[in-house]
Amino acid sequence: MSSVVYDKAKWHWGADNAPKDIPNENGATHIAFFLRWCIENKMYSRMLLEEFENEIKAIESGDESVDCRHLFYFGMDGVFDDELLNTKGKAFAKAYYTSEKTKFAKLHNWYLQDYADFVSRKFGEKNFDNAYFYIENSQENYQEIKEVMDHRYAEFLEMKAKK
């Protein structure tokens, strides 16, 4: 059975609007933020834990020195797929990350739109087409998007409970 690919760094870095003046991993900041959130919420697979136990334990303990963007881009070859997540993580990623067309996304939103809204707030009137490449991979930015993901996950759980 083949894995479901949620996102790839090269899809963003290879985009026509990708800037040439910044590191390639800037195209993966949004993915790394989501991956970090999944790790903090223990939504990672056994395989991911086996391969990156030290990094995962550091992230879980609140160690901010682990750069999930670097880990994702270089350690995981820039591919975010379902093999990185456990059952709980797969269910949430499928509903929230994969498409704006899922039932959950139609009722609430989907991750890439939430991230685009976050980028718009950051740049305000100076927002531009490829602004997301310029979002700093910082603790402050992660905490801001983390609040959005926490809220979406609570909505996801509420929706599941109503079924």
C-alpha cells in the first residue's frame, strides 16, 4: 500500500513564484510548523520515533533548539506523508491538511488557508504573492500558528464526537 503524501517542500520551492535569494528550506516552514505540532501532540508514527527519537523527545520536552524545518527538509527528504503519523495524526491531517474540499475544511477551514491568513496578518498591507517564503522560522511565529492548530483540532474532535 502506498503512502499518502500531504505535502512536499519541492512543491513550494519548485513553484514559479519561489524566490531565489533565500534558502530552499524556507519553502517548508509551514510544513515544519505542522509537523512540530503533530510531534508535540504525540501524533507521530513509531517509524518516525525510531528514526528521530532524540529530536522528538527534545521537541516534546519543550527544547526550542530543534529546528523542525531542518529536520523535515534534510532528515525526511522534504516529504510529509502519512508514514510520519499515527492513526490520530492521519485522521486530523486528512481532514485538515490535505484539501479545502474535506467536510471538516468546508465547515471550518484547512491548514493552508489558515497559514495564508497567518501570513496576511504578519505582512498586513505589504502582503505579496510569495510572502509565505519569508515567514521567519521562529518560536513566536510557531506559537501563533500553534494556537490556530489547537483551535482547529478542538473543532475536529468536536465534529468527530457529534458523529
